Amino acid sequence: MVLPNLKISLVIFSLFFLILFPVLDFPLIVYSDSTEEVHALLKWKTSLQNHDKGSLLPSWTLNNATKISPCAWFGIHCNHVGRVNSINLTNVGLKGTLHDFSFSSFPHLAYLDLQVNQIFGIIPPQIGNISKLKYLDLSSNSFSGTIPPQIGNLSMLKFLYLSANQFSGRIPPQIGHLSYIEALHLFKNQLSGPIPHEVGGLSSLNELALTSNFLKGSIPPSLGNLTNLAILYLHNNSLSGSIPSEIGNLKSLSSLALGNNKLCGSIPLFLGNLTNLDTLYLRNNSFSSSIPSEIGNLKSLSILELGENRLNGSIPLSLGNLTNLDTLYLYTNSLSGSIPSEIGNLKSLSGLELADNELSSSIPHYLGNLTNLAAFYLYKNSLSGSIPSEIGNLKSLSNLDLSENKLSGSIPHSLGNLTNLAILYLHSNTLLGSIPREIGNLKSLFELQLGDNKLSNSISHSLGNLTHMTLLALYDNALSGVIPEELGNLVKLTMLTLSDNQLQGSIPNLRNLTNLIRLRLNRNHLTCNISESFGIHPKLTFIDLSHNNFYGQISSDWGKCPNLGTFDVSVNNIIGSLPPEIGDSSQLHVIDLSANHIIGKIPSEIGKLSSLIKLILRRNQLFGQLPSELGSLIQLEYLDLSSNRLSNSIPRSLGNLVKLHYLNLSTNQFIQEIPIKLEKLIHLSELDLSHNFLGKEIPSQICNMRSLEMLNLSHNNLSDFIPRCFEEMNGLLYIDISYNELHGPIPNSTAFSDALMEALQGNEGLCGDIKGFQSCKASKSHKPASRKIWVVIVFPLLGTVALLISLIALFFIFRRRKNALQTLQSSPRGTRGFLSVLTFEGKIVYEEIIRQRMVLMMSTALEKVDKEVYTKLIYLLEKSLQSRNFIRHSQVR
Amino acid sequence: MSRVSIIFCLILVHFLNNCLFSGNALHALRSRFKDPTNVLQSWDPTLVNPCTWFHVTCDSNNHVIRLDLGNSNISGTLGPELGQLQHLQYLELYMNDISGKIPKELGNLKSLVSMDMYQNKLEGEIPKSFANLKSLKFLRLNNNKLTGSIPRELTTLSDLKVFDVSNNGLCGTIPVDGPFRSFPMESFENNKLNGPELQGLVPYDFGC
């Protein structure tokens, strides 16, 4: 509606203007210039988004008045001749660009303020045409692109605010032409490149704020010419180099903020001359000097932040002169020596952070004078001595952190006076004595961390008064007695950590602690029925009750804690069986129930715990078949079912658990063979199947577990030869095959040759070049004497006529291949069952040895003959021996 | 120049080691990863140590010794902070979508026994700094997009038992010294490698 009217009137006016301009006299020119301003403003308004909804700048409209003037429009001010000299449209929801803003239409404009809108796009270079502009504020918009160099044409400009936009590129050096500029704010943009040294020519400059850009390079020394400068904000950039000495000329400077850059070198002594400074913000750089004592001259200083540098030396005593200081942050440096008592003079101080340094000796009593202190951080130093009771005078204190020091003595009772305290961290010291009852007076306390000390005696009942508390950590002390029942009232608690103490008796009823996220009561002497003290805790993710004397059964309620990820009740006296409902806690990641008295079968529902990464049921009384559903837990990394009475065969499905790095099934009653499918466990580092009744041979596929480092197969009924492929398991470090029924050569690999005798003993008939064993060449087997004679006769004979036999064998095998295979396949060896080796005729074993020995000798003899013939022969022999893996594959290759 | 920067880096790493906990290093790692299946959800930086985080294993001194994030749908890059886990023995990041270069700082992991980063999208070179991994037994970097040559420095890793760099874009010759005497040819397949280094001759690194 507005748009066509406007267009028509625009056309009419333009024509009117063009035709009449040459003949019009002065008053009419004024009239028509004002009209131009009106139409320039309206044209811009129509270019803005939402201009036609009527809500945007409703007063900006052409009405029927005879005189067209914008002077009464919202945000517009005019001079005495009715020309626009000020446009102020702060925070009115403008959305659009300046593309249609006709800068040249406002020759009298001195003040343009468009801050806090949503104007986007570039600043058109025509902005340089507003030659009378003194004040330009485009801050907090969405401008992008570069700052146009034409800005430098605004020779009258005193205030330039372009902060909080998305300007990029370099700061144009033409900015150095703004010789009257008093305030230059370019902070919170994406400006890059160096600070142009031309800025140093702006001798009227009072405020220079280039904070939060990507400015690089060093601070131009020319800034030292800005003798009127009061505010120099260059923090949050990537400026490097040292602070130029010329900065020492800036005698008017009240704020110097260079923090969060990459500045290095020393903190210059001349800063002590800048006596008007109230803010010195140099944190998070790489300054590596000591703190100059001259800083103590800066009597006006209220903020001194030197944290996160590499400052060394001691804290200068002169800092005690800075009586106006409100904030003193020297944290994360390498400051050493003691805390000067003079700091106690800084009565105005509200924040004192000296944490993460190398400060030593004791905390000065004088610090008790700092009655305005709200935050007091001394953590991570080497402070010793006791906590001065004067700290109890710091009535304004809300955060007190003295953790990770070497503080000794007891916790002063006076801390109970700090009724505004919200956070009290004294952990990781060597504090003694009991927790003062007065701590219970700190009604505002949210977090109490006293862990890792030497606190003793019982936990005061008064802690139950601290009903705002969300974190209570008293771990790793020598606290004894009973946990006060009142802790059950702390309904806002999210973390409760009382682990590693000597707490006894029953635990409070924790059913009301529905906000609990982490609970650690492990390693105490707690005795109570686990099924009674807990409710359903909807936010609980972690519970560790291990190493106590908890009894009772595992309640199916645990399955109703919908966020429970870790459930550790190991080393207690839990009885009963695993409830099938355990399968409902599909978010469980870690279950450790080891060393309890849990009986019965492992329910097949356990297969539903699809997130499980660690399952430890070691040392219980579980029996029966292992459910094959365990194979569904494909995220499992660690599985320990050792020392139970599990029986029957090991389910093949365990081969699905490809993420396993630890598998322990030892000390159970597993029978039958080691499932070949375990070969899929290619990330397994440790496999322990010892102390079972596993039989048959060690499957050669075990060698496919290519990450295996430790293998324990001891104390089983494994028989036959040890697969030769162990020689290719390069990573295998430790092996124990003791107490089986293995025989034949010990594979030639470091795991075997480095093994202790204990790891190989208890087998009948192993041989090899290992101390304590017969050499396989001499191979005096441990068979009865009659058989020994056979060996004694046959082996030397075979040895001497090896070549002859091999040639005959070659001939023989080629002709009678079929026959040989048939004979071998129908041999009794194929029909052996479980434990059959006990009744198996030794003669067949012996024949087997002979046969294999022949192959070995023939292969050595033939190795140097025709490679192809040799390969074929070995292939046939090997096949006839039914995958006995006797011949080294590397030789065949 | 590069030597100066290496020394500077070493000093910096040493400095960082002193002031950061392993939890911080792991948390920095997390911030580089995209983790659509929330495998790293339990990594709460406010805890005293990372030992109860899932997929992190500590020894009895609360030092991180294992990081098991194999086949976990993780993408993103690795960062230098991983090198701060000085006690780490097992770095299992296999079968993910991890891209970018292997940080040379991994060479600081003096206790590392196993580094499994196969089947990812790692690019760039195998860092020479791996020669510092004196305890390393398993190094599997196969099925990535690694380029450059196999650093000769790796021949000094006398404990190295299993080595696989197959299916990458590596070039140059295959070292033959030290543990490389016993690695099968399959470990080097599908690269642009020129075959084993010829001993006694000037090493030829054409095309590399």
C-alpha cells in the first residue's frame, strides 16, 4: 500500500526537483533538501524487513501536511534550519542493510547511532561522504565484510563504535586520518592482521578497544604517543612480542588490558609509573619475569590480574600498598616464597587467587583482616602449617579453596562463623583431628570437600543441617564410627563420597536422596542389608559399595534406576542369586559383584545388557552352564567369571565378544574342548582358562588371537601336541601350560623359552631345547623302558639314512597317497573323546611321534633339493597328518 | 629453525605435563571427537580422576593405562594432548572415522605397549617420534590414508612384535633392520612401497 504511493511520489518529486532546481531560490533549496532527506529516509525504511507491518518506525511516513519534514520523526533530530543532524535508532529492531541508505543526502548529519539492531551486510563506502559526522555507532549489529577505508574520510569523527559485529579483514590504516577521534571501539569482531601503527597518530584518543578479535603481530610502539589514552583494551587477541617501553609514556592510562594474548618477556618496571592505572589485566600470556615491586606504586589499582603466565620469584611486599585493590589474581604461575603478611592490608580485596603456584610456608594470620573477601583460592601450592583460625573472620567469604597443599593441624572451629560460605574445599592436605561440629552452621554451603586428609573420629551429626549441600566428599581419611542418620536429610545431594575410611555399622536411609548421581561408600567397614537402605534413585549413574560387609540380596530395584551405569558391590557378603530383572538395566556399563556369596546360575537375561563393557563375577558360587546369551554383549571389553563353579562347555558365542581385551574363566568346572570360535577375539590381551577340565588338543586357531600377550591354560586336561603356530604369535609374552597332558616338542618361541619351569611342568612327554627338558633330537620320552629301546634303536638309524628314506618316501607317497590317507583317517585317533587320552594306547602316540619325526628329518634333508617337489611332499604329508601344524609355515613359504 | 621449534615444543609439552591432569587430556580429546552414539557420555571432567569413566582403565595409582574406543562410531581428529597420558599402555582407537594427522606427541607415550588405530581416515606421515615408544609391541595403522615413508627410526623399536601398515599410501622402501626382519610382507601390502630396502646401497627413496 505504502510502496506504490511512495514510488509515485518519489518520481514526481525527482522530476520536480530536476526541473525546478536551477531556478529556485535559497529557501526553496532548503525545502527541497529536507525533502531529499525525507525521501532518503523513507527509501531506506522500505528496504528494511518488516517495514510494511506498520510496527517499524510508524512516525516515518508522508502525511498530508503541507511542509514535508522529518524533524518530528522518531529518532530524528534537526538543526535550526531544519536539516537532519542526528539519527538515533538504538535497539528498535531494525533488520536489513545500509545498501539503500543514501549517505550523501545528509550533509549535516553529525550523529548516527544504530546500535543494537540486526543490520547486516557491509558498511557502504559512501559512508565517507557524511563529512560532518562526529559520532558513529553501529555496534551490536550483524555487519560483515571489511571496515571501509573511506571511514578515514570522516575527518570530524570523534567517536567510532563498530564493536560486536562480524567485521573481518584488517583494520584500515586510513583510520589514522581520524585526527579528532576520542573513542575507537572495534572489539568483538573477526578482525585480523596487525594493529596499524597509524593508530599511534590519533593524539586525541582516549579509549582504544580492540578486544576479542584475531589481531596478530606486536603492539605498535607508536601507541606510546597517545598521551591522552585512558583505556587500552587489547585483550583476547593473538598479539605477540613484549610490551613496548613506549607504553610507559601513557601517563593518563587508567585501564591496561592485554590479557589472553601471546605476549612474552617481562612485566616491565615502567608500569609502576602509570599511577592512574586502576585496572592491570595481563592474565594468560607468557610473561616470564618476576612481579616488579614497582607495581606497588599504582595506588589507584583496583584490579590486578597476572594469572596464567610464567611469573617467578616471590610476591612483592609492596603489593600491600595497593589499598584500593579489589581483585588480586596471581594464580597459575611459578611464584615461590611465602605469602606476604602485607596482603592483609588490602582491606578492599574481594577476590584473592594465588592458586597453582609454588608458594610455601604458612598462611599469614593477617589475611584474617580481609573482611571483604568473597573468593579466597590458595589451592595447588606447597603451603604448610595449620589453617589460621583468623580465616573465621572473613565474614563475606563465599568460596574458600585451600586444597592440594601440605596444610596440617586441625580444621579451625572458627570456620563455622563463615555463614556465607558456599564452597569449602580443603581436600588433599594432611589435616588431622575431627571435622568441627561448627561446619554444621554453614547453612549456605553447597559443596564440602575434605577428602584425602587424615581426619579422624566420627562424622558430626551437624552436617545433616546443611540442607543446600549438593556435594559432600570426605573420602580417603580415617573417619570412624557410624555415618550419621541425618545425612539422609540432605535431599539435594548429587555426590556423596565417603570411600576409604573406617566407617562402620549401618548406613543411613538414603531413599530420599533422589537427586543422587554418584555414591561412593567403598572401602569401609559398613555392615547392613543392602536391599533396605536404597530406594529407586532416578539420577544415579554410579554406585560403588565395594570392600565393605554389606549383606542381603541384590534387589531387583536396582534395575529400576534408569541411569545406573556402574554398579560395584564387590568384596561384600551379598547372598542370593542374580535376579533375572538385572536384564532390564540396559544402560548398565560396569557390573562388579566379585567376591560375594552369590549362588545359582547366571540368568540368560544378562544377554539383554547390551551396553555392558565390564562384567566381573569372580569369586562367587555361580554354577551351571554359562548362558550362550553372553555372546550378545558385544560391547564387552572385560569379562571375569573366574573362581566359581561354572560347568559344561564354554559357549562358542563368547567368540562374538570381539572387543574383549581380558577374558578370565579360570578355576571353574568347564569341560570339553576350547571353542575354536575364540579365535575371533583378536583384541584379547589376556586369556586365562586355567584350573578347569578342558580337554582335547589346544586348537591351533588360538594363534589367530593376534593381540594375545598372556595365555594361561594350566591345570586342564589338554592333550596332544602344542600347536607349532605359537611360534608365530610374536606378541605372546607369557604362557602357562603346566599340568596338562601335552607332549611333543615345545614350540620355539620366546614365550616358551622365557617361561619358568613352573609354567611348563606337569606334562608328560614335552621335549625341546629348554633347560629341564629333553632335547627333541635325543627325545628320550617318558614312556616305559620297552618303548625307550625302540626309540634308541630307531632314531639313530633314521638319522643316518635320512636321505635314503626321504627319497623312498617321496616315491612311496606319490604312489600310495590314497591308501595312506584312508589308513590315517580311519585310525583310532579320530574317534577319541573327552579325556580319552587316559585310556589311549601309548603305542599310537609313539607311532605318531615316529611319523612326525620322519617328516621333520625328511623336510630338513629335502629342503635343499627341488623346492617344488619338496613343497608338494610336505603338503601331502601335512595333509595326511590332519592339520597337525607340525611344519613351519614360514619354511613352506 | 625446526630444531628450535621442536625444543620449544618439548619444553611446552613438559610444561603442560606438569600442570594438566590426564583427565584434562582426555577431556580435550573428547572435545575433538564427534560421538553420535554417546560413547563418551560418562567422561565427566569434574571428577577427581578419569578412572571411573567408561572405556578408560587406570592402574592402582590412578594413572590411565588403557583407552578402549575401538569400533565406537567416533569421528574427529586426535590432538597433541593425548601425548600427556604418560602411563598409557593401550591406545585402542581402531575401526572409527578418525581423520587428520597422527600427532607427533604420541611419541611421548613411553609406556605404550599397543597402538591400534587401523581402519580410520588418518592421513599424513607416521611420526618419527614413534621411535621413542620403546615398550611398543603392537603397532597397527593399516587401512588409513597415511603417506610418506616408513620412518627408519622405527627399526630401533626392539620390542616391536606386530606391525601392520597395509592399505595406506606409504612410499619409499621397507626397512629391513631390527624388528622389521620378521614382519611378513602382508603388513606392507597395498601401498606405494618400492620393496625392501637394499642393504649396503644408498637408500632409494624415489617417489617419496
